[in-house]
Amino acid sequence: MFFLRLLSRLPLSVLYLLSDFFFFVSFYVVRYRRKLVIKNLKNSFPEKSVHEIAAIEKQFYINLCDYGVEMIKLLTMDKADLKNRMRFEGLDRLQDFADKKQSILFLASHQFNWEWLLVSASVTFPFEIDFVYQPVGSNLFEEFSLQSRTRFGAYAIKRQDVAREFVKRKHIVRGVATVADQYPGYKHDKKYQSDFLNQETVFFLGTNNMALMSQYPALYYSVKKIKRGHYVGIPHIAGMPPYDKNGYTVIENYVRQTEEAIRQDPALWLWSHNRWKKRHLERGEVVINAKDQVGTK
């Protein structure tokens, strides 16, 4: 951690030089997960040419390496610089919620830079930020990520503690943030299946359950990259209460809004994640299918 914190004090202009080096090594030398990335891109965009896929792939690796150094920078980045580099549209709507003492669900996907999106919300939104996270096996990475995410007051909630923490903190006006577009890999994860990027894809049903449990408005934030090191978070309404207790409006809107954000800028999404696993089929797990539902949109 000491070395990472020391590295974090370098100007971003210098860190981006490191990012350029990491890109060359990961893309040309190590070829980090390139087969998986190309497979994911081809399956998601069958209409695109080989040259278009190659251009998206290359830009993705540039964005991925930038994400790495930008996350390191979070350890020492000051509020003013963060607010300048990660701006939000629609803050007047958030102020209306805050004035009404109304908490919200703050939904996001793995668009670069989702870490800046979360941490910047802690210094920009007119209420506190809680975030849901899944503990990982690496103690170093978990310490690093939690220090970065909580340094401006965000409150960390382990995924298995969501229900308890919702009750415990229900009196606090806050935005409860979750990034929920990864593969729900545990057998006990409740899964929702929908067509996503031309493929049948399972998502965490917990996103929808959080909305039903809390009856909070749900806002999905897509990310637009303006230039290197500068982003804008753009809100989209994923759901407004009251919600039908048997409905799947929030999760289906989240799927559609995430897909649209990816189509707007494909290279800004995390293609190196093995998103389309099939373990749930092999294990015969129960999956809620969007095609079988009525009134999900």
C-alpha cells in the first residue's frame, strides 16, 4: 500500500505515460485475455466488420490501462480535481430528492471509470453514498479498493449484508450504489435472464429486489468519456415507486440502459470479464426469464 500511495502522488500526466507502457505490454506482448475480448466483441456485435472489432478492442485496452492508473490516483486525489474530472448531469433532480428526504438507488455498470463515478458521487451528490460490494480473495486489493472508495465518506456494504443494512440505515437520506452487470456466479445468487448484446445473459436479480425492498427511485448512470481523464455521469430513470412486488421493471430497464450505454461507446465497457459463462445451466439453477414475464418494461 505504501508503494501504491507513493505512486498515486505522481501527476496524472506521468501516470498516463505508465498507462501507455502497460498498454503496449498487455496488448502486444502479454496479449492479456485478447482471445476472450475478441470473442465477446464478435458475439455482441455480429454486424461489425473485422476492422471495426479490432478498433474497439485496441481502444478498450487503452481505456483499461487508463482505468488502472486512475484508480491508483484515487488514493490521494483531492475533491476539487475529482469533481472537475468526473462531472454529473441532472444534479437538480438529485437536489429535489434530497429536499424531499428521499433516498435513491444509484445503479451503474462497468463503464470506465466506474470507480471515479462512485467516489465522485460522495463529494457531488447532495446526500450520503452507500455502496454494495463483493469481498474478494486478495486482502491487498480489498484494502486498496475500500480505502479509495471510502476516503470521502462513502459507506461500504457487503453484498450478503444488504437487507440488514437497509433496515439499519433506512433513516439516512442516501444514494445506495451498486454495479451489477457482472456474471452472478454463486449458486445461491438469484438470476434474471434477458437478451443482452445479442446473447441470452443472466444478471443479478438482487438489483430488482433492492428496489422492491426499499421502494426507492432507481437511477442508472451511464458514463461518457469527454477526453482522457475527463468523464460525465448521465442519469436515466430505471424505475419509480411504487413498484409491483411481482414486477421486474427495474432490472429490465437496467439491462436495456446498460446495453444502450455500451452501444454508444463499446470500448468503454469491461470486455475482459468472462461475462457469458454457463455454469447456471450446468447446475440446473432457477433463473427468472424476461420472456416469461408480463409487465417487465
